[in-house]
Amino acid sequence: MMITQEYTSEAVTLLSHLIATPSISRNEQAAADLMETALRTYGFAPRREANNLWAIAPHFDEQRPTVLLNAHIDTVKPVASWTRDPFAPTREGDTLYGLGSNDCGGGLVSLLQAFRILSAMPRNYNLIYLASAEEEVSGQDGISRALPLLPPIDVAIVGEPTGMQPAVAEKGLMVLDLTARGKSGHAARNEGVNAIYEALDDLLWLRDYRFERVSEFLGPTKMTVTVVNAGTQHNVVPDRLTALIDVRTNELYTNEEVFDIVRCHCKSTITAHSFRLHSSRIPTSHPLIRRCVALGLTPFGSPTLSDQALMPFPSFKLGPGESSRSHSADEFIRVSEIERAIHTYVELLKGDALQAP
């Protein structure tokens, strides 16, 4: 099916309105209102939970598998180095500038247009479109609040910017606190127990340890000590050291497994902020991934986190734009990327999409 310029034009118009509607994480109400109006204008009856919106395509059948199309409506705060007004959508030729245009407004509006088209086509599966909130902060009022209210999902496509190549695996995230304890004393005398020295072996182990299981798409699980705090003044032996550890897990380890490994090797006290942001993957044998390959797309692994981490079902990222533009000054998306995305989504999902080619 040929994608007409009308769908691309409507996607760009909606995206321009979204750029002009500030939707920084946890403040997405106005953008959610805008998306709700768009869905109703297109003839759907969306449901809403907080600032999450979803619509179910006609002819839902519990006996058929269900595909979820998802992208988020929130953005990060604009960085100080913007040379343009981040909330003023500006089009120059093929390029549309504005905060959230690339991450991930392009995917949000492209998936919506594909949802419109596919809803009117014969399919061997159910289709749901979900515009979710609080993705940038993995918030409790984001997708994790909406998913329990949806029918069971068999597979999801997440519209994050991937250059329209399928990201079949995504690294998880876990943040750990390390606390080493000593005993204060005067630095001029041989007294006290220095908490910095108590932590040294642990910090060196964290720097040097290599996890055995290496992923084909994501490489190794990686740990980085990113913050260290200790001491009050030069002549007092510090009695406490704290550190933050950024852990990026591959799909071959659960966050709980990595936590146990770290805790067993460290003398310091180790605690986790959360275990909820797991790595995710989808087999390359999945019919949709095989269809991607048949369309000339190349599977890869993504190091960046998305709402996939909160999805307890197979999923992959596929969206217009480039990850390198995200969270950067003068963020942009190309209109041609949106047009290509709509076309690719429809080609990927038309007809008997969940049957292997």
C-alpha cells in the first residue's frame, strides 16, 4: 500500500503541536490532552490512565495474538546550549527542529498514522496503540500503570529512534549504593579506621571485574563507579564512604543475579535502588524480526534504556530518527524519516504479520 503525503503531513502537523506543548516528564497533561483529541478526531475511543492513552483497533478478538505499538509523550528538560527555542517547532526544508522531535515524537506520530492505516486493513492479530508518560524517568505513573489495564500483549514495537533498524536487545539499568564504614580519628596520630582505605579493594574489584556471559548484540554487562563521597576535612580520618555504581546489564543476566555477584565480592555494604529495569530481548527467529530482515533491515543491540525494560513480553525498538540526537541541543527529526517510518510500519505489519515469511 502506498503511503500518501496526507498521512505524513498530518504526522508532522501533530508533532509540531506536541513540540509547542511542553511535556517534560511528570508534566505531560497538556500533551496527553492533545493526543487524546487526535485519537478522537481519527475516530477512535481512547482510554486514559493518568497521562497514558491507548486505543484498540476495531474487531478485537481474544483468540488472536495482540501487537502493541508504543511510544512516549514526555521529554527531558532542554539543555542550556539550545540555539533555538526548544518549544518552537521550526521546519527548514526536510528538517523539523524542536524538543522531543526525535525522542520520541517522530515515533509517536508515525506509529499513530500506521495504526490508523492498519486499523482499516485485514489482519491476523489485534492491534493496540499506546502513548505513554514518564518514560524518561521510568516513573510509576508511566507505562507500568497502563499495562495492567490492557489486554494480554504478545509482542510490542517501541518507537524509539533507531534509524528504522530493529533493536532486538536493550541493556537494563541498575543503580547500586556502596557504603564502607570506618572509625574517625585525628589524621596526625595513628588512630581510627579510614573508610576510604576500607573501600579501596572493592572499588578496584568493581573497576576490573569482567562478567563471563557476553551478549551477541549487547556485549558484556558493564559496571561503572560514577560518584564517590567521603571525608569532612583534611585532618579527620573519614569514618564513612559512599559510592554510586551504574550497572548496565545484558539480556544474559537478571539485575538480581548481578546484585548477588557484587554483594558476594564486596566487603562494603551494597544496596540496590531497584531491580525493575531489566534488559530485554526478542529472538531473531520471531516472525516480526524475520519480516524486518526480509525488508532489508538489520537487527542490532541498543545500549540505551526505554519502556521495554518494563514490558513482561517480547518487544523491540524500531523508530525514525537517530539515538545520537536524543537529549541534545537543537534536536531534530527529518520529515522524510517520518514518511519512511509510516511506510515501513505498514509493510511490516500488514496482513499475516505474525506468520514467518
